[in-house]
Amino acid sequence: MKSLKAQHHRLSSSEEEIQILESDMPGFSGDRFASELENSNLFPLKPTQIEVLQINLGKMCNQVCKHCHVDAGPDRKEIMTRETMKECLEVIRNHEINTIDLTGGAPEMNPDFRWFVEQVRAIDSEITLIVRCNLTIILANPKYHDLPEFFKNNKIEVASSLPYFTAMKTDSQRGDGVFDKSIKALKLLNVQGYGVEGSGLILNLVYNPSGAFMPAAQSGLEAEFKKRLSDNFGITFNSLFTITNLPISRFLEYLLRSNNYEAYMEKLIESYNPVAAAGVMCRNTISVGWDGYLYDCDFNQMLELKVSSEDSQHIRDWNQQSLTSREIIVKNHCFGCTAGAGSSCGGTTA
Ligand code: SF4
Ligand code: SF4
């Protein structure tokens, strides 16, 4: 097989990404993840129950981060329509979903974002409602300045990426000036009570490594972030989630460009943890694409791998029974979720 090293600089399609992930490589085969699951008695991987609906409101974003697995940016036009949102609301109204996790792109850039949040709250005042806010959106345009107040009024949990507590590392991953704007936005959230003890308003930060390495222990990093953000900026937050970069999209391009793909995959494979495998987020989550199609997770969504339940591939055709008994589609990118202490949108899993 031709070496993958430095072969690609810009991936042209999700098919090409899947080809790479399915390639036999020295030391591991294209279906290595499935074999590991088999050894752990977890293959085929099945859901436990569907508790979380993660909804991608669109790929438009005010940032263009280096490792974005969504390949989001200001020029992306894919956006969820109000009609598809209404189909999501039908599912929320009629099923026992306990968490709605809104993501993008920058979900707040969808013109119907606020309408959708209010509709969800009208259906269920207690449901956990998370927004993955990139922080800088709050300052991007006056029309977003009141987002912290809007979040508070709708009892939204805020989850925000902050690659590091210094400007240099944050800006190198997310763009010039992002760190300063993120700090300003965090202060505005703190003013509303977010991340402040006793307020009940949750502000979690998300850390992902800036290169081809796995995150350090979540608890140690959280303590360090808390100390540095408090000492240097007076900022408080609730928890830090560490996330392992999965080898897809812009991060896969980076791995190939920097000749790190094989070494990174080897690291993930040798760190396979069966406990983390049993707790992967696709077992209790369904990911909804901007156009309403359903996926096992956000990563499979980016690889255009729809759920295997053929009668329930779109939100309008939601079939709880079929989705709960489906087989989750796994490929070698899944090693990113099962390495070490595990990785999910809510941090470690083991
Ligand atoms: S803020 Fe998030 S969605 Fe936007 S480019 Fe960065 S990683 Fe992607
Ligand atoms: S990448 Fe998706 S499908 Fe694979 S283990 Fe992780 S959450 Fe599950």
C-alpha cells in the first residue's frame, strides 16, 4: 500500500477521509476498531438508551479554527431551517429526551436560534439545554451582545472551547485575537452569574490539545485552568472537559500534512480502554445534521455516515424503537473516543 505520509494536504470529500480511516497500515488494519470492540464483547456496538439529542444548527461560524472537525467558517451556507427545527420539536415533545445539545458552527448565527430555544423551553422547562458557544460570537456583532442574558433567561448551560489559558496557544489554534475576546466574553458570562458558585448557571470549558497528542488528565488541567483564569483575569467556571482530537476533517489534514497520522493513530490504538469504549457518547446520543439527517455522533455526521436504521434516517421519520436497536457505525476514527480516559462532548468517559 502506498504510504499515507504527506500524501494529502487538502481532503476533497468525506469518502476520501473514510478511505484513509479504512486503509490497512503497518501495525493496524482498516477495521481494527471493530476487532478491539469484539475483544471487549462490545461488537456490534449498540445504544443503551437515547437521552441526548445533539442538534447541529448549521456550519456557519465567525471563526475558522485549525482543528475544527465541522470545517466551519463564515463562508459556509448550510443552516437548519425552521421547518426542520419544527420536526426536532415534535421529537422532543413526544419522547423522553432529557438533554438538548445545540452545536454548529456557531449555533447562535442561525437566524431562528432564539426562536428554537424558546420553543424547546415552552415544551419542557426542566430539560437540560446546552449551547456550545464559541465565546467570540458574543462580541462579533451588537446583535449578539445580549446573548449572556438570553442564555440566563432560558436556563441554558453554556459549554465553550478555550484551548488554553494563555493567548499564544489559544490564538494559534483558533485565530489571532480570539483569546482576548474569549476572556471578555467569559467576564460577561460571569457578570450574569454563569460559572459563579451558588447561581445554578453552568459554564463549562472545553479543552482540546493543540497538536498530535492526547490531553493530559482532566482533573489536573481543570485545577490549572481554574487557578490561572482566576488569578490572571478573575474568571470562574464550573468544569473543564478534555476532548481528544479525532482524526477527521481539518485535524486529519493537519496529521497528514505534518506526517503525524500513523504515529497519532498508533498512540490512540495502544491507549484503547475497554471501559471508555463501553461509555462512548454514541450509546446515548443521536446527532441531528443541519438538514435533519440522523447520525450516531457529530463525527460520523462529518463523515456523512448516517445511522444504520434505514427506516429512521431523518428527524421527520424518527422511530425510537428502530434507533434504539440499531448498530452504531464504527471506524478507526472511533479510537479517539476510547483512548486513555475516553473522550466525549462532556469530557472523559472512564
Ligand atoms: S468555533 Fe467551533 S465550529 Fe467554529 S470554527 Fe472553531 S471549532 Fe469550528
Ligand atoms: S466517533 Fe462517534 S461512533 Fe465512534 S465511538 Fe466516538 S461517538 Fe461513537
